[in-house]
Amino acid sequence: MTEHAKEEARVQRSFRETGRMPAGTLYLVGTPIGNLEDMTYRAIHILKEATWIAAEDTRQTRKLLTHFDIPGKLVSYHEHNKQKSGEALLDKLLAGDSVALVSDAGLPAISDPGADLAAAAIERGVPVVPVPGPNAALAALIASGLPTDAFTFVGFLPREKKKAMAELDKWRRQTSTLLFYEAPHRVEATLRLMAEAWGDRRCTLARELTKRYEEFTRGTLSSCLAHVQAHGTMGEYVLVVEGASEGEIAADEGTPWWTELSPAEHVAGYEMREGLSRKEALKRAAADRQVPKRELYNAIHQEHGE
């Protein structure tokens, strides 16, 4: 039995009968990713009631607070001061103060140092309560046209090419839709690396989500790459990329893509995959199966009951 298995589960009940904000609670507050009309009533209420508002960029958050007439006490919490500032915030929480954590845009703790603060608060027994709001990755996913039944958020790739390729290789056989964040000056290079690592999968580029110049570019990795080469890039991007197909996984494992197919499906696969004529598809499938073309032809007719 592992050490974690011996631990007793801890239950957090976020709401109390009084309906009032509990003291010593960390609130993870979602804020607009561009359009201020996406701010929720609850987010405004929590920010007004919190003892402290911890912000990634206090100047950016001050604009938001001013717009909604929120007179919060702002403190800085970001990647470069998270250790010192995080300890100070934990002290405030343990002393009974409530802290509302926000990022520059969207949900805190997603590709964001807020995840460290949330984990540290939970470790010390401080309640952590989500206040849902906009999220760029999910907004891009639902409008991408790609499968949404299973998806994996990867976030930003490493800047160094070798490490980025290693990361892409790690997800090469993932069948779920993949979600990435990317800065405008790196989008072209990232699309190149993805095409090199995975081949020409379907892809959607989403930029400036909820803003005036919101734009979706839907196609394949190669066609999206051609688009940004022709038109340039602007704004923050979400890249939504199709997961690996069964054929890709089979090929990666050294198993022929047609192994589980019937003779008819095998031939049809060549017609659809490579645009071959019926005659040529029959020839290729027979060669794959190491049987005479006439035998394969007869097997297909028997399969169809002819």
C-alpha cells in the first residue's frame, strides 16, 4: 500500500448555511479573456467582498476593477515572485483573510502560477473555491469543429526546439483532441514542428477570442501554416489539433493499418486514403495480404453475399 493510499480523504464544503463568504478562503476567480461583458455577477461579488485580490499584473487588473467599480486591495502574485508572495498570501489566509486570485485573463491556475498557490493552500487546510469564468482553450475547442468528447490541454510548448519536439513526441499517439497556447511570433514555427512530428492533421487556429478581431482558421496543419505565412499573425493563439487516428497508432506500432479490416474495407481504404482506382486498390490490397488479386476479388463478393 502506498503512502498516499493510507491518507484519509479530506472533504471541503465550500458553502455555509449563512451564505456569507467564509474567512480564510482562497477564491480562484475567472475574468474575461477580452470581452468585458463575459464578467459574471458572482465574480464581481467575490472580488468586492474579498479582503485581498492577488493579481498577475496589478496594472491590468486595476483596469478591470475600475471598470466594475471594485475597490479591492491589490497585491502582486506572479511567476517571478510566487515563492515570497505566495507565503505572504498563505499567512493572510491562515490568519482568516479571504483572497481572490485572478490572472491577466481567463481562469487562474491554468498555465499559470496560481496552480502552485492553490496546491499550497490545500496542503495547509485552506479552502480553495473556484469561481468559473471564460477560458480560451475551451472556447476555442467548442468552436473548432474538432471532436470534443475527449481532449487534452497541453498549454505552451518549450521554447527550445529539441525540448518542443520531445514534448510533441510524447503526445504523438494521443487520440484525444490536443489544445495548445501560443504567442503570435511562435505560431509559424510551432505549426512546422507539429507537421514534422505528426504529419498533416486537422487543425484550427483561434486568435483574439471574444475580441473585435476574433478569428478562426480551420484546415490542416499545412493549410494553417500557409495561411499564417501569407497573412501573418496577431494576438494570442489557441491551437486545436486533431488527435492520432487508429491508422497512425497502428503504423507507429509497426502494425499495418489494414490488419483489422475486412477485404472490402481494405480496398475501400486505399480508394479513400490515396485516391486509387478500384483496380489499383485491389492490386495493392492483394499485395498487402499476399494473395492473388482474383482470390481477393472473390472474397469481397462473398463478403457482400454476391
